[in-house]
Amino acid sequence: MNILVINCGSSSLKFQLINSDSEEVLAKGLCERIGIDGRLTYQPAGGVKEVSEKAMPTHTEAIAYVIDALTNEDTGVVSSLSEIEAVGHRLVHGGEKFASSVIITDEVKKAVEECNDLAPLHNPANLIGVAACEKLMPGTPMVAVFDTAFHQTMPEKAYMYGLPYEYYEKYKVRRYGFHGTSHSFVSKRAAELLGKSYEETKTIVCHLGNGSSVSAVLNGKSVDTSMGLTPLEGLVMGTRCGDIDPAIMEFLAQKEGLDIVGITKVLNKESGVYGLSGGLSSDFRDLAEASSEGNEKARIALEVFAYRVAKYIGSYVAAMNGVDDVVFTAGIGENSCLIREMICKYLGYLGFEFDAEQNNKLQGIEGEISKEGSKVRVFVIPTNEELAIARETLALLS
């Protein structure tokens, strides 16, 4: 089965066409600047990357260009639209309504719309992508794979906030967690590397990128995760502040003359390692280079980040009463040997023995950075959310 995987943003659309039998990526690409002017990047497997400027007033035009590229006589990978047998959509927030992936129906779309206020920047854009595909591919089955679904196994003690209970009853204010597709994919692969049943493992996944989260996966189920009602909670990230004293918001509002919109912008767009570095950069590569050249703020930003990750790892060891393995994934986790080393320096109490030479070899590839005999094993596992979505889609339609 050929499955088209769609990841829609407000002005962008990532896609991959995956053969579910071989799990080969037949083609992939990106539509950018939707609603502005439009740019399509398309690359067939083994082929040359093509970039073209195309008018994309809406996501419907973007999807149409994707279909045209996939079925193009010269560089296409399928001869007709009929060879695309299903579409898997990434949807960010399913609230408490969805604990697993589902086939998209009118009822499902209505339920997702009811979660829009929990993810106002993401869910509406995701639904626009669904509508565009339905318009251009009528009759093709569509599946929704939710970022939040994997974490719906968290117990109440992990997801409830210390707020009046009525806010949970009225507005469903609770921890939801994100990056669930990645955490699920990577923790399953970790069990394979351990040589253990997924249902008999204690794994901590560190999904470290511009947006970062840590999860505790006990016997194949998420029992805690660092992001909360929104992706703002948890680790210090690229531009997000992560955990702070809530009273800071009122304090800064008074000092800086900001309203709640202004404060929220500071916390989401101007904080994290970007803010800590004095506005130098939210890119960890830039910060690492600056730190090596003696930039004190860049050094502090990196150390704060690594320390926060290590603290979450420690808390999740307690939550699961032990740990078998820790996994690094996503852009920073897969590629930054410096950040991994900084975090691993805190893990000696677990009986972990660090293999510095192996760590320096692993950039974007799978491997282990713990020495033989280490009581806790540490892996680097590249995430593949598109493949995970394709697998979920195939499983549902089968």
C-alpha cells in the first residue's frame, strides 16, 4: 500500500509517500509560504531535489501541486492518483477524546475542532490539510495520528495540575504532552535494541530539538511526560522558557507594561536558550560554537538546557522505580555529541558508563553510547514520525 503522509502547518506542508510493504520512502518534500506566494520542494527517491516557485493561495493548491509532482511523467513515482491508497495526517491535539489513531470521519473532525482552543496554532491548520486532501482525493481513506494520543495512558497523578478541580471539569486543564508519535516510535525501537519485550521495559526518551520533551515509558506505556497543557511546559527549549514560577508572569507584566498576549509572546518566542544567550541564537550549533569561543551567555544557555534534561531523567527514574535505558532522539539528540555528553555527565549515579569515542561518532545515525557492562544503557535513535504515521495508518486500514 502506498501511503501519503501529510504534516500541515499554518503556512507549510511536509509530505512523504511511503510504500508500507517495504517501508521505502518513494518521494518526499515540502510546500512553504502557503498563502503568501508559494514554494514546492520535491525529491523522488534516488532523484534530484527540485525547488519551484508556485502560487499557493491555500492548502488545496499546495496538495494539488504535491499530487502533480508525485504523478509527473518524468520525475513522479506513481502513474496515477489511484496508486495512493491512503493518507495519514499528523494532528497535534486530540485532547482526552483520542487515545489512539482513528479513521477520519465527520464526527472525528468535529471532535478535533472542539480541541482547537487547546492548540490554536496547529489544529486548525491540520484540519485544513485534511479538507484539502478530501477535496482532491475523494474516497481515499484518511487517518488521523495525534501527537497527544500516546500520552493518554498517563495516570491522574501525572496529568493533574494543582489547580481547582473545576478547571479540569469545565475546560479539561491538565497535562497532555506532545511529540507522542516520536516517543512511541523511538521507545519501541529501544526495546528491540535491548532485546526485551516492549511490555517489559523502563525507557526514558529525550526528544531534543527546537521543541524538546522527555517521557517515561513503562512497559510500553507513557506514564509521564514533560510538556503540559501546551508545549510551553517542561524543558528549556529553543525559544520557549519551559518550567517557571507562574508568579513571574505578573511580576514582568507590571515591570514591563505587558498584557497577557505580550507575556505569552515572551515566554514562547523570546525565551529558552535564545533568551538566555542574550538573543544570540536558538540554534544549538551556533551556541556551541560561541561557547567554545568564550561567549559566557552561550555557555550558560547550554548548561541550563543539559541540567534541565538531566533533572527530568532523574525524576522519571523515580516515577518508574528504575530505568533500563535512556534514548536521545530528534535534531539535537541525534546530532549533538556535545549536548549528549553534557547530559550524560549527570547519569553516573545510575551505574551508567559513558563511551565518549562512540558518542563522537554518532551524528544522525543509530547507536549506543554506553560501555559494555553499563547498568543503564544509553542509545541514540533517529526518530521517524512519518514512518510511524504510515504504520499507524496501515494498521487501522488493515
